[in-house]
Amino acid sequence: MRPTNATDKYLLSNEKDSDGIDLILKASVISVVSLLFLQFIIFGCVDRVAGQAENIGCSFIAGKDQAHCYKDAAIRASDGSTCEKIVAEANSWENPPKSSCYHEVAVKTGDASLCAKMGPAFAYSDDPGECYQDVAVKTGNSSLCNNIKGSVSRMGAITASRELCLKTVGGTGAASGGCRFDSDCSPACEGQVFWKRGCDAQTSLCKNTFETDCAGEKTVIGTFEFPKLCSSAGCVEDTNAISSKKKELISTANDYTAAMQRTTELRQVASKNCLSALGDVTNKLIIETAITFSNLPSRMADVVTDQTKQALDLLSSNNNTMSTEEYISLNCNAVKTLDVEYLVLSKKRDKVMEQAKAFEGR
């Protein structure tokens, strides 16, 4: 074997590098193919996998061919988001091929929302009206025909319009948004306004006719008024608000009853202390009385007079310097003021109970 010169060494080195690159490329290709094959097994869709693979490759293509590549990938993968990658040419009469991308994916998937993403129609570009019509025909959903504004003409012939769409799909009833008679049109709510609807003879579309402001109509229960709510059946009672007010009144009446019971208990204590002999009054009794009067029910605290509050505060002060005479006097005064407060609580409870009575059966 002859000795290798510098040139031979260079060639041998390149062969080794080439072999390494080939191995890397082969490994990369195998990895990509394996991933695509795995997706094919999982999703069971040749077009979808092929579209995803094509989407990756489109980024390496320049010019107009890239736009068409993305369009083809979007259609194959049934993926309207891929259409976003297409850059529309400025001042193009055709806007190629972004609009047609959305159009074809919309028809393939039945997703009419893609039609709204189409650009303005030029002389030779796809029109959103045609897109809505084609999806309506594909899905049988004639309500999509109502999205078509005006008509689309090609070479003097109308290719898409609401009327043509409805005729093609075969829908002219209320379900499609169209109508023949007033009875085809169901009433509707706009906020709390109830609308009766009728059929417009010129457009064969349902239109609002007579309105009723449900909020202006009241359900009167006793001294309370509740605005009505709009529903498909007309203006109806706000049952939730009525039920809530009924529960509130019952709870308030129960609070007043509890306060009256507590007032009676406090009066009994004060009355006993008022009648006690001077020799029976001790510091222990003063302390016990202070503890008894220290906590008042919330409803009672809300309605007692300033005079009563002052008397009860003194009784609950636990003042060991209070004389026996002062102690007895305060208890006797407390009996009188508690009698007054009991009557106040009773009147308030009776009023609330009368209001709650009007809600019986609701």
C-alpha cells in the first residue's frame, strides 16, 4: 500500500465527515417519519398527518408558493389556524389564497366562523357570502344563510344570496330565521323587554312588532313591589326575589321574638332585685346582675331608648362602689323601661309578621 499524501488525507477526511452527516440526516428522517407514523396510528387520519408534515415544510419555501403550500396544508389538516400564516399581497385583486383557504377549510369542517375571517372580496377572490352558502348546504343549517349580505355575482350570474341559499338548503321556516306566517315567529327578550314578533312579507324574516317593558310591570304583595322578568312566555314574576323577601321577613320576626323573650327574662331579674330587702343586697348579687345585663340581643339593642340603655349600662357596669339604695333604684327603673321596650319590640314584630303573612302560599 502506497503512503497517503496530503490530498489523500483530505479526501479520506471528507468521506468520514460525509458519512457522519448522512447518518445524522438518516436519523432525523427516521425520527420525523416515526413521529408521523405514530400520529397516523393514534389519529387514524392520513390527511391530517400529511397536512401537519406539510405545514412544517412550508416555512422553508419562499414567495407565492409558500402561500399555496400553507393553504394545502390547512385543508389537509382541517386546520383553519394555518390559514393565518398566509400573507395577503397588497393591492391584489385576488387576495390569493388566504380567503380561499378559509373558504375551503370552512366547507370541509363545517365551521362557518371561518367565513367571517375572510378578507374583502375582490373581482376574482372568494366571497364570504359564498362561504356561508357553501357551509349551509354542506351542513344543512339554513340559518347560516342569514349571514349573507346582498348578493354575489360572477359573470353576470348570482352565485350566492340569502334567498338562493335558503332555496338550495331547503329552509324557509322559522328554524332557519325565515318565515311565512306570523305564527312562525317566536317572541323574544331583549334585556327585560318582551317582544312579540311577526313575519315581514317583503323579506320573509321575523321582525319585532309589539314591546312590553317587563321591569315596568310589578308584582304587588302587601306593601312590597317586585318588577317582573322577561321570559319566552312573556313577563313573569321574579320568584327568587319574592322568596328571598319572604325568608327575610320570617327571620326578622324570629329575631324580634327572641329579643322579647330576653327582655322578659331581664325584667324578671330586675323585678326581683327591686323587691329585695336592703339587707339581702350583697356585692355578689350586684356582680351577678351585671353579668346578666351585659349581653343584649341585637334586635333589642337596636330599639331600646337612651334611657333604657343608660339604666342597663349602669346595671352591667359591675361597680362595687354602688350603694345598696342606688342598686335597688336602678333595678326598679329597669323594670319600667323594660316594660316599654317589650311593647316596642312587640309592635315591630307584629308589623313584620303582618307583612310576612301576605307571602303565605308563595
